[in-house]
Amino acid sequence: MSAEGSSEANLLYLVQRVVTAKGHKPMHNWNRILSQQAILHDDRLRLDL
């Protein structure tokens, strides 16, 4: 796994944590964002669904 791929995954994870920690509603289109990232970076982003 490249450092860049790890950085993208970490960023997505941290954004999700910040949004949910503040008690906000889920991020608009979050599932769509994850799906697109999984398609673009399938070798670097693992989704446990």
C-alpha cells in the first residue's frame, strides 16, 4: 500500500469520525463518496460491508 493511498483512507476515516463525534446527521452522499473512492482506489481502500 502506498503512502498516498493510506493518507486518503485516513482522511476519509477522520472526516467520518469528526462528523459523527459532533452528533451531526450523516454526511450528505457519504455512501456515494465511499463507493466512488472504492471504485477509483479498489486496491487501496477496503470497505468492510
